[in-house]
Amino acid sequence: MRRAYPFVSAALLLAACSSTSSSSSTGTGGTHASSSTGTGAGVGTGGATPDAGADAPADAIDDVPVTPPPDGSITNPCDLPGSVQFTASGTVTVPGGAPTAPTLAFLHLPVGYCAHYYGTVGNARQLRFSPGTSDLFVASPTALTTGGNGGAGKSAILVLPDANMDGNADAPSTFLSNLPSTQGLLFAGSFFYYQDGTKIMRVPYAAGDLLPGAASEQIADLSLNGQYQDGLHWPKTLDVADDGTIYVGNGGDQGETCVQPHPFRGGIYSIDPAPGAHPAGIQVAQGLRNPIAVRCRKGNNTCFALELAKDYTAGAGGREKMLQIHQGDDWGFPCCATTGLPYTQTVTQNGMTPNCSTVATEINSFVIGDTPFGLDFEMNHWSGTFGGRAFVATHGAAGSLVGARIVAIPIDASTGLPTASTDLSGTGTPGPDMGMLDFATGWDDSTFTHGRPASLAFHPDGRLFVGNDNNGVIFWIAQIAQ
């Protein structure tokens, strides 16, 4: 089944795209006043009927059928009903939103941005936009893993289009089912790739497909040849570099013994999209405990992973990491916290202090427990402070949600790489943010009612979509038009 766009009137399209011609906001007290000049198309005087027929010149805009932009882009999304605008005068909600939509009043965003509820999918662990129509695909697993038990999941990959471009998801539909252990999603070439347990599968995809057009085929199985698989750290997120290389994360085990040289367990693989070419994948980088996210920055052929490092090691030099993927790198787990720094009191099997001198060095790090979960890159749709940055969703500490937020990290214009950043002080203890800025906060208000930010994905029109796996709420953030 393929998504079909409805015909809508140009007036409806304009209303969905911008409210500036039909409403005005004072920016104070949340007031929005409707205005009319009485001279525009379709607006008469003395109570004249606004729809006088297709041959009436003043009414033509109401009668010409048009098709919405095929990529799902929305102009001035912050003007849509239900948008919560963060202004210099306070928070303003555009009237007319769905009365049953979950509140986003808990959020704290920079002035000049807005947030808008989109839809709900239980245990929303990964978000991806389809090419062409930009339909939102959501991974909703049920298997137990880091950050949640998946109890509200659907064991499926769902599609949430927005055919009428009102900023709200249409009714979710199931794209693929019977997938209790699925998280990784990727559109590459003319295929949709997805995780099914230890396997990476794919189906042909054409813009607008709401169901697969053919049977799935297996591209790789990372459990082949005895390759290590952890029962808890099973998510395998994936992305494709500019050169066509597909990278996949593979989790290790918290309880691994420090052995040097350490076998390849948790790390990054690449997979060959040609079926049967490398059925077990190709080992790329090792020494990771739980590479929960893999994301590539388009335009300079760089790919990154978010690493959830060894639990309970904040006082022993441990730190979560955002790291660049390089062939042959060793990130040190379970022996080393970072370059030259063994975990305190860690010894190898023969009783020697681990040699950490060759461990790769991170340039972006987080306090253990911040739990960086989702990653994407703003590609210069936004102006000002937050334009062109890397955005990371941190899941927060289990039991308190302290640290749950979205942070923004600058990109070096000369290298295309994130600049150095951390919120550590000393050997893994919390400190002031350096090189990163809080962008969205409010989850850790001790109420435990707002979910936890888990996944990020930028829409082609610049909106940042946020998935909460704890309560399933998906919303988007946009910059208010200047």
C-alpha cells in the first residue's frame, strides 16, 4: 500500500503553512486575535457567502485543487494550532490544538523556538524519515533493554505520516510486525533496512509506501561465527556514510573481564548491502559496552556513535562518549576509561595493570548516568546560536531522570567535526557544561510524567523530532519564523 496525497484547497494549504495572514499574536498573555480586512479573496461584505463558485474571480483561490509539497515540508510550523511558542514575553500556545494532546508545558526551550505534539507510539526507540514523502518511521520493540522494559511496545515498525500537513500524525499504521527486538532503522538507496534481533534485514522501498512491496531479505547476522551477542544490549542502530558504507552497533556485556588483548565483542561493524557478500559483517571498531546510537553527518563522510560506558564508574574515570567511527579503533572497554586511564582497581587476568596507552581518545564526553541516547545533526535550516550543531538526547539517570535533556554541540566549520565538549569535572564527576549548551530541558522535574528523551531525527524542513520511549510521546521542535 502506498500513501496517497489528498487534494486540498489552496486556502487550506496556506492556512496550514502560515497563519500570519489570518491571525496575529501579541506575544504577551498568550492572546491571538483574528483579523480580516474584508478585501481579500473569498471575503465579502455585508455577510456575502464566501464560496461563490469556481468561476468567481475573487473566490478562485478556494476552488483550485493543489497538492501539498511531496516531501511533507511545512512553512512556519510554529504558527500551527497547538504549537507552544517560547517568546521573550513568555510561553504562548497557538489556539486550536487538539484538546487531548499531551501537554508540553514542562519543556524549557530557548526563546525563538516552539514545540508541537505529533503522535504517540509505545516505546518509541528510533525515528527515521522516509525519502521523498518524509513519513515518520518508528521502531517500537518489546524486548527488555537499557532504559526500559518495552512493555508498551508494539513489536513492530510503524509509520506516522502527516498527509494534510497539520503538524499532527495521521493514525499510525504497521509497516512490519513480529519484531520484539528492533531498533535500528535506515533508508539507503532504494531499500529500507531494519534490525530483527541479531539480523539486519531490508525490503525495497518507494516513496509513500505504507507496507513493504516485497519480502524481506537478510543482509547480515552479527551472531554468525560465534560473534558475541549480549541479551540486554541487543539494539543495533545503523546509518550510512556518504561513501555508501553502512555501520551497525553491537553491544557488549557490563560484566566482561579485562583481558588484553580483548576479543571483539561490543563495537561497530560495517555491512555490505550486497546479499551474501559479508554475512557476518565486518569488524570496524571495538572496546565498546553499549553503542546505543549510530549516526552519520552528511556532506563530509563522517559517522559517529554514542557509547553508554561502564556503569558505576563515575568516580573511577568513567564517562559516556560521543565518538567518531574509525577502522581499527579500540575504545578500551572493559579495561580502560579513556586513553591512558585504566578503570580504578581494574587488573587483567594475570594481575597486571591494563595498558591503556593505545585506547582511542574521545573529544565529546558525558557524566556516567546522563546516558546519551539519540543523535542527529542540524543542517543549517536554523539560524543563530543553535544552527548547524550536533544534537544529543540524554536519557537521564535511572531512578531520578537527572540529566535528561537535549544538548547542542558546535561543529567545527573547517573539519565538519563536533568541537570538544564535556560535562565532566575531574575524573568522571559532574561539572559545568563546557563546549555544549542545553537546548531542551524539563524532563527531570521529579514528577516522572514526561517520559525520557530517547531518539532524535531532523525532518527535511528543519523540524527536530523527539521520541520518548518511556511514555511514547513524539513531538517536534522548530524555530519561529523571523
